[in-house]
Amino acid sequence: MPSLERPRVEYRTPEDLVRDVTAGLVRIPPFQRSFKWEAADIVRLFDSLLRGFPIGNLLLWRRPAPAQRLQVGPLEVVAPETAAALWVVDGQQRIVSLVGALTRADRSVDPRFRVHLDLDAGEFHTIGNRQRPPRSWVPVSSLLDTAVLLRWMRDNSDWLSEDQLALADQAAKAIREYQIPTYIVHSADEEALLEIFTRMNTTGKRLTKSEVFQALHTGAVSDELSSLHGLGRVPATLGFGTLDDRLALRCVLAYRGGDIFREDFRQEFGPQDDPAETLREVAARLREAVDFLRGECGIPHIRLLPYSHVLPILVRFIRLHGTPAGRPATLLRRWVWRSAVAGTRARGISVADVRNQVDSVDAPDALTAASNVLRQVQSFPDFSAELDKVHFNHAMTKLNTLGLLSAEPRDFSSGEIIDISRLLEQGSPLRPLLPDSSGSALGTIANRFVLPPGERVTRSALVGASTAVAASHLITDDARSLALRDDWAGFLELRAQECSRTITGHVNRMAEWGARDGRSLTDILRTAA
């Protein structure tokens, strides 16, 4: 158990917190999760202050901090360098709520912080930034400053009753004088601090595994790769999109080895380990994994990756065996695509399957590792496209879209190949030709085209497109003839046939069902010779 100088217990008022935050003394490290409280949470917090209910403890770590520009809720703070900053380890949501509302309740753009006290009902409310509050509603920011409150009372003395004045005084006193227990840790022993942090986060709204990992092992001062957030943005620099924190964490855990679903991170790094260096190493392997998926596997964006478990497994493979090339790359491409099809049959990839696949790449060489992981996946050579899957919460929709992209769809106006990565950053790239209707051909891939947001295929563009552009959208000459006669049922029937043929053929080519897995025949003959 780590040694620890006993934390000093202090009592801070909301007024103290406002002073310390605006002075740049309180810092919120980048490992903290973003502000997640809703307006109702902030209202309940102020109601607890008024009623004298407990709102929990704060845990702050006194340590140096550089000069920074901070964003604390709606408040921007230019913080100077200090040797004795108070880093928030536990209590961020409460601190941001209190400080944000007590400084910006009357002018915050974010309505969550526009907290007012209704002097008629004795209740707190929030209000939209374009709404005018009733005259009996006083912003809580006015309650914190005695001079401001007295001025507000004087300006509204012609209608304020004695009961309303008394309630305003009571609320102002309750907020200014509320005592919040605050633990200040002075020890430089990070392990001891993290033990406290872990215990304090076993109740209430528990942090996710990725948030706990960031709190334990990423830097206090942000830089490009000091957190899971930064790691997750690395693929975006390659046009592949951003990974969420959970997937970024699994890539880190896969790189380090062991169970990628583990939950206890307290002993993840030893005294000689550098977590920041680990993140940089993972980022390098992640770039290689993304290049492999975009190149060898033909998957241009994270939103088109049917199942994300392949990324941490590729990171593990690359750490152990280097960039996939030659025969191992071929086998890994088959594994990615066969895993996608297997997942659609099983309606997901189980945790046990992922663990087995991770373990399988810990092999003596790249070829053995690639063969091992491929053997973990069942083959489905009878695969055929399911054209009714058009929403991106289905892995089959991603396979359908990848099949459509294999035809290299072109812009109907310019004839240029459409930049799919840019489209995917803006949402689904699939646009209906005719008004959608579930349960019919209108609700299928046959009625979907790869187009930028807001664009639609018009009848004139469809029938007037060049043969190359039409073919890139799987529109045959016969289908265009039917569209010219406004026979849309016949058009969709023919396009459904083309879509099914193209998608099924593309998946089968990438998965290579029935092909020799393991060592290539050339390698076997070379060895025999």
C-alpha cells in the first residue's frame, strides 16, 4: 500500500471556488472527462446548497502548473504559472457547475449555467439564452455578490414583497457561506493519490474504464499525445476519422499485452515506465494499422469498419511482428473481412472471441500469428448481401457501402471520384433517390446512392449521366431506360440485382473463401526444394 501524508481537510465556500478559479489557481487536467452534467443536475446542486444538504467532498492536488488558457464551463481564464496550483482530482462537475452559474448565470450562452431562483416558488430553474426570465427570477450570480444583490433589490423595490426579499437574503447567505469539505493532497507520491481517486470513484456516477485510465496515467498538462483523446485523433490525421476513448484505450492495452478488457489500471505502469512514451509508441503502431486497413483491406474510414476490435489486434500484431507485408498481410486482410461477415451472422463479436484473437497473435513470427488469428474466425462462403440494411448501426450496412465504393462512385456533375472520407465526417454518405419507405425496395440499398449531404439524384442527372458515371453507381443502360420511362419499380429491381452482385462479389474477393490459408504454395515448394 502506498505511503501517504495525511491529506489536509479544508472547507471551501462557493465564493472561495469562484475566487480560486478566476485567479487561475484551480486547474482541470486533460484526463478529466468533459463536462457532462445536465441543467437538472445543476439545479439540484443549487437546491442542495439552499437546503443545506451535503453535496460531497472535493479532492484537490497541490502541485505546480504552467501558464495556461483555461475553459471552465462558460468561463475563460488566463491562468499564470504557479508553484501551488490546485489540480481537480475529484469534484470537477460540481466545481464547474458552481463557478459557471455563479459567474455567468445572466449571460452564459450555455443554458445549463443560466440558473435563476424563482422568488415566488422558492425553486431554482434554468432558462434558454434567448428567453427573458420572469421578473421574480433572480440570477444566482447576483446572489453571490452582496453589492449586486442590493442593487437588484433596489431597482425592483416597487414590486418585491417582504417574503421575496427574505428568500433572496436567505439564498444569498446559504450560497456564500456553504461549507464544502475539501481534501488537499500535498504528497508528490502519485500512487497514493491514485489510490484515493480510485476509492472515491467506486460510488455514484462511475467513470468509464477509459476515463479512469486517463485519470491514472495521462499527463496533467495537455499536449498532442498526453491523453486517450489525443491518441484517438491520430487516425483522423490520416483521413480515417477519430477513435472514441474506449477504442483508444483498448489499443493501448493491446499494445502492452494481456486482457484488453481489464479494469484495474492502478499497477499498469511501473516506476520506470513513461506513460507518455507508451502513447507515442501506440500512436505509431496505430498509424501503421490504419494504413493497412485503408490500403490492403480497402476500408477508408473508421465509420466503415464493421467491427472495431480489429484495430487493437492489429496494433498488437504490429508491435510484435512489424508492419504486415506479403503473405501475412494477405491472411490478415482475409481475417478482417471474414470477421466482419462472421459478426453479421452472430450479430456481434463476443468478448471471448476478441480475447482469443488477441492471444493468437502472440506467436513466434508474423506468418504464424496471421494464420493463428485467421483460424479463429469461421468461414461463410455462402455470403450474400442484405440490401435491406441501410442504417450505420448495422455492420452489414458498412459491408454494403464498401461494396458500393468498390465501383468508385463519381460525382454526377463533375465526373470526379467522390471523396468518401470527407463525406463520412459529415454523417452517412447514403442518400435515397426516391422517398424512403420501409418494407419495400425503396427502403433498401437499391434506393441509396453515395452522395454528399443534402444532395439528391435528379431524374435528369440520372438519365443524362455519362456511361462511366452511371456505371460507377451501378446503373445499367437498361435501368436508365426504365428511369427515362419513369418505371421506378423496374429501375430499382435492376439496380438491386447490380448492387447484390457487386457487394457480394467484393466481399468474396476480399475474404477469399476457400483459399489456402497459412503458408503459400510457393513457400511450401521453396522449402521442399
